[in-house]
Amino acid sequence: MDGRLADVERPDAGPGAGAGVRHARPGARARHAGDARDAEAGPEAGPHRQQEDREEGGEEVREEVRPEEVGPEEGGQEAGEEVRPPGQEEGRTRPSRQEARRAEAPREEAQPPVTELQRASAPGHPGRFAYRRLVAAALALLLLAGCREGEPEGVALIGATVIDGSGGPPLRDAVIVVRGTHVDAIGPRESFKMPKRLRQVDVTGKWIVPGLIDVHAHAAPWTLPRYLAWGVTSIRDLHGQLDTILALRDRANLNAVSSPRIYSAGAMVDGIPPTYPDAFAVGDANAARKAVDSLVLRRADALKLYTRIDPPLMRAALDEARTFGLRATAHLGLTDAVTAASLGLRSIEHLSGVPEAASASPEALYAAHRRGFFAGWTAFERSWNTLDSAALARVAAVLAERQVVLVPTLVLHETFSRLDEPATYADSALAAVPERERERWNTPDMVSRAGWTADDFNAFRRARAVQDLFIRVFRAAGGIVAVGTDAANQQLVPGESAHREMELLVRAGVPPEDALLAATRNAALLVGADSIGTIAPGRVADLVVLSRDPHRDIGATREIEQVMVRGLLMSADSLRKAW
């Protein structure tokens, strides 16, 4: 019991407790000792009566009674006995004048005793405010309990076909129960025992897939709602200003902003001179280890190595990363893909390092990488047209055997191969990009700085068929592909680009169901997060509600009706309106 309520209910807790004051009760038979003395002394014993009765406003007020003067009821005699002076016979009691007056006065009806709580609530009582506060608190608790009793404790999505990301067959007419931020249960509606107190959402005729994952992203605050609106509920950021991107990751993952969950590599590690000024620039093995240590101390989720990292630097960086369990990926330049795999690299971006590994004489490629990023990229893209299928198959087999996950970013290759076409700049998806960001992109200026010509763009477009061939050969060898986009670099829309990447994988020969796995289960495996990428009890409640079947047409992943992230169900339209 609350201590304050106990104090109100205790008779000795109020003002005057223990002071000897007793309240008169109507009908009480106790008498002052003076009544007995008056009865004994006769009518002339008046002095005692002068101090017995006073009237203030019509109420009788009794004087203080000392314990040794109380009558039988108060001091020990049985209640209800009449007080008689010593020696007086029963039946011959002579009433005192006080009793005579009382007998003549109109008799008042006996009133029920006043409780301490009633007295505490009365106007003027010092405890009345505490009493009112207690009553208000008790009522609030009752109301809260009543609200909670009927408040939903989760969400049930009922009737959709669930593609859970495990690679198994879809579950038709299913029920998914979500409590808090995690999936609680999943099963067919026909045999499902629906728990009570759930908000039921009818998604009959819809398809539900795991939240999409983009494992090659570059996040900024403006990109986050775009990712969500396109059903991308997790991203792996692979370079940014170190403190800025890690702070954004922390805010996103603490749910301080509406955002996909972010896994971040912080700032990339590059050779000297670095391609980007905010990268770690390392010139020897010791510096490479220190750079990795700095990322570990800042709680980075991954290590990204860049184009100027040669084999000795890569060996040191990967060895240090293994010490701390830090997963590594690379955009290769001065190290070929097979050498990188032999050093322990388990993820490669952009299909980089493949032409260098498949080429009979890669020296020209390495020289281009040393000259600078654009020179290296141009030579790398053009070189695909010179590679034979046998050499590509040999490289694909080694990478698959070493369990290297490829993040091909076909959408980047495709987009950059068409930067000379007006349609690239008229894409309706670009309307989702703020004007200031499109100005910052300044794509024509980038093309000018890269020195790309019409002949280069033609070579880039021809290379696309060879890149698609390599994807088919790699998968046939048992290789794993994951979806990454390089958004939000030039002309790559955050979120929307992930759907284009899946479409390009399908165009390259990947079945739609496997393209979807590349954006869900495979991507989660690469990140090292077993709580995302699939829909199952105990996994985080990140999922997307679609209006059509993506196994029949991968383009259906664009037809998003609702997105759930961390258990919060939102309509795609409401997310777009929030831009």
C-alpha cells in the first residue's frame, strides 16, 4: 500500500494525534466524572456544571478529559451501563439538571461515525490536498489499466503470399505476427491460432518480401527517406567523412531519424596519394594496420580498401581486420581479384580486379590506376572487351571456390555507359532527388573531368555484355552475388537504383527469385547480420508489401504498397509525401 494513503487512514497520523482530544459522538453514553459528582452532591452542586457545557454555533463542545476522570465506557466499564453514585439503589436515580435539560430537548437521530478519509477530504482539513492527489492518482491508474487492457500489442498481416527470403517456396494465404520490432510468428491462416489484442491488417492478394538491402551505398540525411520509400530497409555505407557518417549511422540505428538501418565502413583506406581527401592514406604496412585500428576504435562495421592498395598493403590491412573480426571489401585497382582472394578478401565491388586477373598482360591497367581514378576506371571498363571467356571462367571458378561475394553494381556500369544519352538525364526517377543534389552532382562536369569521349561510351556499352557473361559463369560455378548500387553518386537514385540492379541481374540471366535473394538473404550474409534479410520468428520486422508477384516479374518489386521497418508499418505514399 502507498505510504501516503496509509498515513491518511491511520487515526493517529493527523493533526492533534496523541494530544488527548476526543471527538464527541452522537448517542455515546460516556459521561464526565463531574456528572457523577453532581448526581452525588444533589441539585446544589452547580460549579461543575458551569464548566461542563458550552455551546458554540449550536454544537456541544466537551472539555479535555484526563484518563483518570473518564467514565466506565472510556475507562474500563462495559459500554451501555449507567453511572450511579456509590450506595444509590437501582431505580431511584435522581437525574442531574444537565440530564433533565437533555431529556426535554428534541432527540436527534444518531449519525454514522465520520471516517478519517471523510474528515481528510473536508474543507479546511490540512490533509485535503494530499487526499485529492491520491484519489486522482488512483483514478489515473485505473484509466491506464483500462486503456492497456484494450490496446493492441502487435500487428497481424493477414492473407498475403509470403516470400520469406530463405529460398524455399512461398507461403500462400499466410499470417505474420509482429510484436515490437521483431517477427513473433508466421504460418498459414487456415491453421493459425490468432493471438488476442493484435491490430489486424488485411493484405489478401498481396505479396510480402523481406526488406531490401543495398550493400554498396553512400548515405546522407536526404537519402534516408528515399531508401525507405523504395523498400530498402538496410544499407551498407562504404565511404563518407568519418565522424559524420558514423554519427548518422548511430542516429539511424537508435531510431532517432526515420531511416533504414545503416552498417558503415566509415572512411575508406587508400594508398598515397588518396583518391579522396577524407580517406585514410597509407604508405606502408604499419600505417595500414593503424588505419584499421582507428576504424575499430570508432566501431566501424566494415573495412573498405580502395584502388591504390597494392598486395603488401592489402595483406597487412586484412590481417589486422581479421584480428578484430572486421569484415572487408575492396574496390580493386593495383591488386587483381585472384590475388586479393588469396590474401583473404571476401567481397569485391564493381567486378573490379577481374580484368586484371583475367588479362594476359595487366601492366597497362595497373599503370592507368596509378595515374588516377578516372584513368583507371576508363581502362578497366574498356578492357572487358579484350577478355576471352576461358580466362573469365578461370577467374570466376577461383572466386567462387574462395567464397568471395561479388557486388557487381551493374546499375553503375549501365548508367555510366549512357551518360552521353539525353534519356539518362530525363529519367522520371530523378524527380526524387532534390535539385540542390542534382546540382552538386554536376554530371556533365564529371564527364569533362574524366575526359570520356563518344568512343569511350561505345566501349563501355559493349563491355556490359561481357560483364553479364561473367555474372552467369560465376553463378554457375557456385558464386554468390549481392545487390549494391553506389547510390547516391551521379544519376543513381537512392532506393530506386536497387530495383534497377535486380532488373539488370535478371537481364544478365539471373532468375527473378535469385535476384530477389541477392537483395535480401545474400546481402544480409555479406553484411554479417543474421537478423535481417529473411522473414522468420525472432528476426527483425523489416519487410515490404507488394501488389504483384516478384517471382513472376522482378519489376513487381517497384509496386510497393507498404513498408515495415523495425516493426513500424508505413505506406509508401506517406513516405514520399514526407520528402
